[in-house]
Amino acid sequence: MSITIHPELETRLRARAEAEGLTVEAYVEHLLRADQQAEDELEALALEGLNSGEPIEVGPGYWEEKHRRLDERLKKTGAR
């Protein structure tokens, strides 16, 4: 595969690959694998959150209560 990138990016890419002791091709593969792993982890966390308990009804009252409780916490800590 052949790709064309801006010369500044190519310089950065080559420098980072060299710093890792990798070829540019191996470094790009490493980046893509890390990106896939991060995507898989994010999906797993999202599913874990969805399956973490009973769903709650969220409406204006929910957000008003959240806001009120946050205001109370901020007043206690002296923040704002």
C-alpha cells in the first residue's frame, strides 16, 4: 500500500517510529492496533454501563435534582 501525507507529518511519523525502534510501517500498524483496542475497550465500557442496572427515567426533574445536588456540594466546598 502506498499513501501520500504532508511532508511535516511524514517527518513526525518517521521520528516517532524511529524513537520506538520501529519501521514506519510497523509504527502505523502499532497505531492502528492501539486505536482498535481503544475502540473495543470503549464499546465494552459502554455495554457495561448499559447493563449495569435498572434503567432510570430521565426528564427535567432528574436534571433539576442533579443541579440542586451539585449546587449543594459546591456550597459545602466553597467552590464557585
